[in-house]
Amino acid sequence: MASAGRVALVTGGGAGIGEAVCLRLARDGNAVGVLGQKAANTQAVAQAITDAGGRAVAVQADVSDRAQVDAAVSQVRDTLGPVTILVNNAGIEEFTPFEQIGEAAWDRIMDVNLKGTYHATQAVLPDMISAGWGRIVNLTALGAQIGAANMVHYTASKGGVTAMTRSLAVELGAKGITVNAVAPGFILTPMAQRAIDGDLFPVPYEEIVATYPIPRVGQPEEAAAAIAFFASEDAGYITGQTLGVNGGCCT
Ligand SMILES: NC(=O)c1ccc[n+]([C@@H]2O[C@H](COP(=O)([O-])OP(=O)(O)OC[C@H]3O[C@@H](n4cnc5c(N)ncnc54)[C@H](O)[C@@H]3O)[C@@H](O)[C@H]2O)c1
């Protein structure tokens, strides 16, 4: 199910699920633009790919800033070629009771998670339309499917990403572009580790995952495998779908 020979752009590619996606797509034979805010992280991921004989470039951008995203996409295009795989992975989360979510926090979550997806998708779409082929994979979340306390702004942003996924799938299907989403449950990444360290879950995370049919946390590579499938040639007749990577939890 390889997606060999394409150029992929992975937002938030310097850590966590995004890092695993970069390494997986490179292993599948694609060149990878590793986009993120932290140069040290994105450069380390790009270096790991080139050290293994692949092609990669690290580019810096905050996905909420359109000018930065456009500049980063141009750099990837100039270095690696037209982008025909996009993984909208960059995201932030925050735990705050709903009554206390301030407007700035609400806007920041929306700007990164939802508007960032709009920015990156619009920036690469001309390449996909010219190629008559494209794969867009968006990261949503289990919390947006079943609800999550103290995360209303986060889950609302991810619900928006799900709706974007379906509408873009309808709009772009005839152009050879598929648009799907992956909804992770509990994947052990720096994001999840920060929440564990900050004691931010309502009950200890071990108790949460113990209730899952597969009673453990997931690994970034397990989310990357689902994303790589949607990015592959084999997934060409699948669009508008959301695949849970959640140990069978709740859906
Ligand atoms: N880990 C989980 O259990 C889980 C569950 C559900 C959904 N998700 C989603 O999966 C995606 C990846 O999550 P993760 O756990 O790997 O997160 P992470 O925090 O471990 O990594 C996210 C990466 O995105 C980058 N990033 C953050 N804001 C950015 C911005 N404005 N511009 C560019 N890059 C930015 C970070 O620097 C980091 O490299 C996110 O969209 C997250 O919401 C994760």
C-alpha cells in the first residue's frame, strides 16, 4: 500500500504523531516536507530521513499564519517538487472548564487546529489540481466524536476539521483528490505526556485506557500507519471518512 514517489507535506512534523508520519511516508518512498515551529525538531526529523537515504526538507511555519505557510510550501515545492500528499497534523490542546475559556484561548485553538488546516490545504491544493491526484489526511480526535470535559474549544475545533474533511471530499473527489481524517484516541506523544505530567485528565490515564477493548495507550507509529494508508494509492476510492485509532474505544 505504498504511496511511493510523491512529495508529502506534514504539518507539526517535528514531534509526536507528525514525526512518525514523516518517517513512515519517507519509508514508503516519498519525499517529505517536515513543517513545524521548532527548527531543531523539524531539522532532526528531516536529517533522520536523509540519513536513511530519503529526501526531506525542514521548513518553519506557524500554521495559523498564512504568509508563513505559503512561504514554507514554496520552499518545499522548490526543493522537492509539487506537493500531492498533505497531512494536516499540527494541533494544540488545552484543558479548561468551559465557563473559564477566554476568548484568546478559544481563538488560538481555532486558529491553529481549524484555520491552520484551511491555510495548509489551500496552499498545496493548486499542486494537487495540476497533478489530477492528491491525498489530504486531517487529524481530528476521539474527543470530538464522544465529547471531552474541559476541552470544548479543542473538540469544537476538531469537529470543524471533520466537517471540513467531508465537505472537501465532496468538492474535490472529481479532481482525483481524496480527503480523509484520522481520529486518535490516546496516543503517547509529547502532547499526551504534557497532559499526564500536568495531571489534567479527570482520572489517571491508566484507568482510562484500561477500559478500552485494547487496554493500553497507542503509539505514534500506529496512528501513522492509518494516515499512510489514506495517503496511499490503495485508498483511491475512499474519501470523506474518519478512521478511529483508539484501541476500540467508544465508537
Ligand atoms: N496524542 C493524542 O492522543 C491525540 C489524540 C487526538 C488527537 N490528536 C491530534 O493529533 C495531532 C498530533 O498530536 P500529537 O499528540 O502528536 O501532538 P504533539 O504536541 O506531540 O506534536 C504536535 C506538533 O505540532 C507542532 N505544532 C503545534 N502548533 C503548531 C503550529 N501553530 N504550527 C506548526 N506546528 C505546530 C508542535 O510543535 C509539535 O511538533 C494533533 O492535531 C492532535 O490534536 C492527538
